[in-house]
Amino acid sequence: MKKIFLFAAMVMAAVQIMAQGIVLDTYIGAQLATEDLNGTARYVGMGGAMESLGADISTIGTNPAGMGLFRHSQVSGSFGLVTQSDGKTFQDGSKTKASFDQIGVVFSTRSGMHSYLNFGFNFHKNRNFNHVLSVAGQAIDGSSQNRQTTIKGIRGDLDTRYGESQVDNLYYKMISEDEGRTLTTYDAQNYHFDRAQTGYIGEYDFNISGNLNNRVYLGLTMGLKDVHYSSYTEYGEQLLIGERVLMRDDHRITGLGFDVKAGIIVRPVEESPFRLGVSVSSPTFYKLTTRNVSSISNSREVQKEVRSDADFRFYTPWKFGISLGHTIENCLALGVSYEYADYSTNDMRFITGSGYDWDGYYYENSNSDPIMKRHTENTLRGVSTLKLGAEYKIDRNVSVRVGYNYVSPMYKETGVRDQTLDSPGTYMASTTDYTNWKDTNRLMAGVGLTFDQFRIDLAYQYSMREGDFYPFMNNLSAQYISDDTGKLMDLTNQCVPMRVKDNRHQLLCTLTYSF
């Protein structure tokens, strides 16, 4: 057992509960910025590689020009099941959940002998947050959350101008309660971590598209996004003194965002069905609200709680795409798509002021969090997504499909959730864990059955990725003068990564009616 007594003035400032809101950090922002492969079963079954092939409503959100290839109006809806193969049931999280994934309509009108003008609307779930993460590990040389809080105090990383991390706040309030307002550091033996995430980002896209003489296809989509994110976390440490410490965090994020997407598809050779597509998507401009309730308890039945909430803005990166599509004798369709987005440009922003202009319209001003922005640049990187897909028509009523995706890693191998940053995303954080996820591979297959004006499509998707989990930053140290010897001593808190998996199965069904 080691005891390190901090200056009373600092501790007294630290135990105050500051009701400031938390602005999110790099790792939570990364979850809000990424998207799943989801949409109609035909689109998913072909690996989403339909940006140049078009005539599927899911292209409304990737290459809007694909909507210009519709020749008939149609309405469709999609639903299915998502299963986390390596997950378990914890709180509201479960291995398998039903999901309503898409509903949309396209109105196609002829505007000339060989030209069409189309209008479309589509809702789809572009991000499914349902995930359960469970990890248990041994403490390295007694490392613990409690020790990390102590080291931050020694280093001066508990910024008393704004209030300390909610995690640090709770440890101070609980462990210092019976120690005369001084912090005692105890070695830990092991830890366990459980998190259940639920919720989704829903995307509502409005499109106008058309074609010129069946050679050039143009499209523009305006999108609205609706965020519903919920996370419940339990982190427990077994201290060597026999005491068990348990931290709980209930975190919710809600809000709205909008973006604009544009695309073009051309047939370079009039006699050939070969197509080339290019698309661009603006950042999604989010206005979000975050709320959380964090608590701590121990085997001595000491319990403390802290709450926070705040409004903030978050901007995702630009996204660019290029695609190729080709059909052979009206029975085989082949698609290749490539997308790129630089997630190191994710931008967390403070709301600095608000008011009403001369016309009575409400407005808000915001500025980037410069420290968190630099951290994001040093932690995340550009992501390349390759999508391959094929569809073969056995006859005019039966089609089979296969697809494959490769998504490069978003996180740098050296990425760390730095708990010493002078940023609200750090000193008001309610958790300290992070996972550096590696690349993602997706395999898909599907089948389509047509009955006059009706079509039913089925798809299966298997998504695989692994990551390195850390309960807190992997290495933090400080020097202090021992009360017993008066000598300068080193205090280190470290952890090694635990390999975790996120493997998912999705079954998807789409019903379509053409008119």
C-alpha cells in the first residue's frame, strides 16, 4: 500500500462538483462519424458496390446520380436481425436485436425521349450502435484508476480552473472521504469492464436526379441525421486491501445533423453499358446534446454521484468516391467502388454564444476545441473503403448476389486517449477506456425473387474486426517525495492492451413494389 498526500488546497478544489457540460473527445467522436453498410437487401448483398450501377434507392446516400437510372417508380422497406457473435447480454445490450433498416420511395417521370427526372426520399439506419463489450484483466504492478487520479494530481493535470475529470472527482470524493481530504493510493489486483451500447443514427435523404440521353446521370441529395446513442458502463477494480470499487456511467447523446451529397455517372462509350461514377459528400454538421450520470461505490457502502450535460457541435470529414459499373448481356452486373474520408479532420466545437438576428432568427456561434483537434489529428487517420459486388440473373425472376468490403483502420497504432489534455473532453470525461480498432472485412451474399410488380430480396452480411482495448491510458508516471524517506520516488500507472473482437451477422429482407 502506498500513501501519497496532496496539497490540501488542491484537493479541496478537486472535490467540488462542477456542473459544466462535457464536450466529447476523439474516441466518442469517431463512433459518431463512421457508418455501417446498410440499406436495401440488394444493395447489401452486392457489398454496396452499386454507385455506378444505380437504380437502387440506397445509392441516394452514396452516389445520388444512381437514382437517375430509375425508369419506374417504386416503394421499398427493409428489416432484419443483427447478431454480435462474440457478445453477451448485459443491461439493455443483447447479442441479437431486430432492426427496421430502411424505407423509401422513388417517383420517376419522363422528361424527354431518352431522359428522366426523378425524385426520391429514403430513410435508412446508417449506424447501428448496438454492441456489448466485456473485458477482464490483471492489474500491471498494481495499476488502477485510483493511481491514475493520484498521478494526475501530482503532475498538476487536474485543472482546478474548470473542475477535474468526473472519474477523478468520484475517486477523490469516495477514497478521500475518510482520509481527511487527502488521497490514498492503493494497489489493484485486477479489473473487469462491461459496456452495453444501444441506439442508432437515422438518415433521412431527399433526392433529385435525372439523366441526359441515357449517357450522363446527375443527382443531388440533402440529408438529415437523427442521433440516438446510449451507453451504460461498469468498471470494477479489486484492490489489494480487499476492497472492491465499482464505477458506473450512463451516457446519452442525442441531436440532429445535415449534409449535402452530389454525384455524376457517365457512359463514356455510347454502345457500351460501362459506367464511371464520381461522388462527394459534405461534412455532416451536427448539433448534439450529451448527458451522463456517473457514480462510484465500494465495499464500505460509500457511494458518490455526479451529473453533467451540455450542447455542442461536431463536424465530420468530407467524403469522396469513385466507382465503376458494367453489365453483360443483361444477366451479369459487376460493380467496384472506392471511398475515402480523412477522420483526422473530425472537429469537436464549443458553442460560444447565441442570440437572435434582426429578422428574429435564432443563431449560435461555435469554435473548434484546438487541443482536442490536435489530439484527433494525432490519433485518427484517413480511411479507404473498397467495395466489390456482383449480381447474376439465373432467369428474369431470380437473381443471386455476392459482395466484399475492406475498410482500412481509422485508429493509429500509437493512438491513446490522453487523460492529461487541457480540454473539456478530458477533464470532464465520464470514462477513460478506449479501443484502437483495426481494419474491417465484410462478406455478403443475397438472392432476389421477382413476382410481376413485387420483389423480395434477402441478404446476409458478416462483418469482422479486432481491436486493442485499454481501461485507461497505457502509461502515465510522476515523481513525488516520499513521506517516509524524504527521497524522490517514481509512481507509474500502466496497462497492456487486451485483444477484443466485434464480429456481426446481419440478416436483411427488403420488400419492393414498382408502379
